[in-house]
Amino acid sequence: MQECYRLLKAGGIISCIIDLQDHYQYTDKSISPFNFYQYSWEEWDDLYNNNLHYQNRLLANEYYTQFALAGFAPIQMQVTKADTSVIEKLKTMPLNAHYANKPFDDLCNLRCHIWAEKPD
């Protein structure tokens, strides 16, 4: 985010569409879009994450915070929620403590679109 901020001219706008889903679910339909909420950061990094296909597992509001910390003035964040059937599955999924302590509504986002401006 800091490098994007540095490169953008004052008054410029950045637009990012961020996929918040477990990317493995695209090739394995038995995996939920929220499968990765079951694992600790250590488990995820040791067993599933790798440099060629890295997934950071941040939530939409955590991305929003990263934009603000980099110095952007957030303009808008739009989130796309999962449908009811996926949310029902999420309610029964065992969650790692890191995610179990998050507001449930924040866990239901599939993607977010953030527009942010570099102040003049």
C-alpha cells in the first residue's frame, strides 16, 4: 500500500478489487469460500500457503485499515456478501480463534472493492 501511495500523484485515486475467498475452492468444489478461517496463521502458512499462491486472509475492514495507515483518504468500500446457503455453512464451520472473535458479518464477505484517494 505504501508503494502505491508513493507512486500515485496527489489527488489521484486507486481502485482495488480484492478477492477475500479461499482460492483453493475454485478448483475443489467441496471447499467453502471460507475454508481458510479454520486454520491458525501458523497452520495455514505451514500446510497450505506458498510463495507462488500466497493468500493473506485479511478481512475487508482490515484492508480498509491498511489503506488508511498508508495515508490514503478512503472514499468508498463496497463488499459482496456470500449467499444464504454459504453463510449457513459458515455458521457450522469450526473457526480458528482469530476468526471466531471477529464480527460474523465481517466473515461473510466474498470480495471488496476499495476506492481511495491520495490527499492533495
